[in-house]
Amino acid sequence: MQLLLIKLHLVETADQALLESAIVTNKRKNSHFEAIDWNDVHKLASGKKVVVFIPNEDVLLTSISIPSTNKKQLLQAVPYALEERLADDIESLHFAIHTEKESDLTRVAVINRQKMEQWLDLLRQHSLHPHYILPSLYSIPFKSESWTLINKTNKSYLRQEKWSGFSCDHSLLPLFLAEEIEKKAPEAIYYAGDENHYPAELSEFEKHSFDNVNTVEHDAVVDVLELNLLTGFSRGNSVLFNFNWKPWRPTAILAGVIGAIWLGMMAWQNHLLDKKLANIEAEIESVYKKTFPGGRIQNAPIQMGQKLKALQKDNGSVGGSPLRAIATVSPFLKKFPKISLKEIRRQNNELLFIISAPNLTRLEAFKNTLIKQGALKVEIKSSTTTADKVESTLIIKGVV
């Protein structure tokens, strides 16, 4: 198989993307990525399968165990099984899956549908029609039972094995490494990057220098083509709506029977949500007491709003007020029921939220949601990981 490999690097917007290319075949097994101009890459595509690697930051790689071998059933079940791990609504996401015969795990790649369409628009603008789209992590070479770690500027890229790996900011790498080492430690580390940034968490493992970061192998790419992000992707529609429901019509007969049960479950869920809302309101009242000691409380949320108006009148802006940040964060605690708020403190003109999360993935999803949907400036100051939870201190510097 002759493959034209194209690696896209995002600068600021998709239409400013830089690209590298390499050609590998059954005979020419190894090659190197080299910078190329958009005007030249189209000429190379003739007679070849085009594989495009998009930035790994746009793709979530994960796996899940679901007792089914039917791909259509898996495509319907996977989004809901992963819903709690995802920051976006599943209707706005595209899922690619692959299950190996020798494994009970389903490998999953997730991308925002709008982001996927942006990359496709860019490629079609330059008359490129890819056969495969993969995360750029799959262009990084790896060795069995070992990890490959590449540090670039402020980003770290770790490939653990054929299907798994991740990218993250340098500041978060120690947290993720601690969790991954606990799951399965590597035999050795192949490292490329500044030696001053080599993680202390990996010091106990055998270390090898990895200089050929642009090397790519034909067989290694062919091995991961099954997890193709183009599979099942149709513009404008989620995979949830591209499903033949005709075989499932008999199931509708049971709808009347389970309807009452479902309504009862919803009523109980509403009761739990009301209880959680009462707890959040109690936390708001507690914060109000700490922020304004000695004040009489009748309705803490309304009184907070009045205090905000007073601050706005005195200072001309409430952008840095802790009350506005607290009021903005509170609704997201309802959206992430497994995230619990332990304490709120004001320290060195910074607002500190002490929270508990079930794992690092959920913590990162909560942080990203606060940034994207809450328009907050959020940093992770510190985190403590145990077997069943992560306790972290988030710094809220104010509304953007």
C-alpha cells in the first residue's frame, strides 16, 4: 500500500495550519516527515491513499469494555457509556471505534463534529480528499512495553502503546504520569526534548534518547488505520441519528410497561437534584457568611447579587469580585455531580476552590468546562491523587 502521510500543525486558526508530509510504501517502509507547501502536496496524492494526522489536542483517545461484537450496537452504546468522561454533549461529538478480536476492549477516538468539519473544509479547499484521518499521536514511533515521550515548547506527547497515549500541558504531565504508572508501568522510556524538563516521575525507569521524532514507519501506520475518524462521519448529523431503528420497533411495545418505572426514576432523580441544589445553596450561604461576617442572611443568592451591584457602583467593575466567580462556578457543580466542593478560600487576591473528583480525567473536564462555558480563568494549583479520588485546588482569577 502506498501512503501519503500528511501531518497538520495548528498555528492559530485552521486556515493557518502548517503541514509536513512523508511517503511510505510496502517497499519503502521508513520515511521522515518534512515541511511542504500546500501547492505541492496535492501533486503527491495521485495514486496513493491519503492519511491525515490532525493535532492530538482535538482528539480524545480512550477505551471501554462493552459486551457486544456488533459494531452498530457498539456505536450506539459507546457515547452513553463515556458520557460522564466528556465535557461536551454527546450529540456534538463524533465517535470512531475499533475492537480487536483478541481483546475485549473497544478502542475509541472522539472529536468535536464542528472541529472535524473545519479540518475537512481546509483539506477540500486545497483539493485534498483523505482516505483516513488519525490523531497525530499515531505518527509517533513506539516500542513494545515502552513509552515514547516528546516534549515540545509547552506541550508533552506520550505514546504508551499502539492505541493509547495523550498530550497535555507540561504543568499537568506529572499528574497524568502518576495515574498511568499506577495502571501499568513501562519497561523503558524513549525521550526527546529538553533534559531539564524530563519528569522526575520517570527517573526510576530505563531511559533512552529518541532523536528521530520525525521518523514514521509504514507498518505502524497501517496497524492503526482501523480507528479512522472518517468512518461513519457525515456532515451535519451525529452518528446517533444515522441509525436504522426498524429492527428495534418491537422494543417500542415495552415502552408502556417501562414508562411508569422511568417516570418513577425521574422523580427520584429530581429529588436527588433538589437535595444537591439545597446543599449548594447552603454552601453559598456559608461563603456569604465568611465573606460578609456579621451580616443577617435572609436570601443569600439575592443578597450576593446586591453586594455585586454595590461593588460595581464603587469600583466600576466586578470582573475581579469573588462573588461573581462563585456564582458562575455553582451551576457547573450540578452539571458534574461526581465533583464535590470541599472549601472556598481567598488567598493572595486569588480565589481557591478545594474540590474532590473521581479521577484526573473528570477533573480536567471540569476545569475545561469552567474555562469554555463559564468564561473563567482557571488554573490547577495542586492535586493529590489516591486510589479512588483526586483532591485538587483550583485557582479562579476572575471572569474573563
